[in-house]
Amino acid sequence: MSGTATIGLTRDQMASRAALDIPDGAYVNLGIGIPELVAKYVPDGREVIYHTENGLLGMGP
């Protein structure tokens, strides 16, 4: 199907937009899949505490 336009956002675009909504000092539960990508896009200088689905707190950079 050449010539068809892609509709919607990519996984990275969705993660990037979600990361912008995370306030400084927030605790964030990272789910599996796209939610894992969100951590990659949190703006520099913003302090965020991550919680993973397996119950670990304070993981990540």
C-alpha cells in the first residue's frame, strides 16, 4: 500500500508528549511497553522518582 499516510503518533512521540506532563518531584509508575519509553523523554533537570511494575522504587537515572 504505497502512498498511504500514517495516522496517529509513533510510540516515541506518545512517550515524549506524556513525559512533558510529569511535574518536577513526581513519583511515576512505569508500566510495560510505551510507559517504559516515557523515562527516556523526561526533560533534563526535572527530578522524577520511578517505580517499576515489579515493585522496585528509585530505579533508573
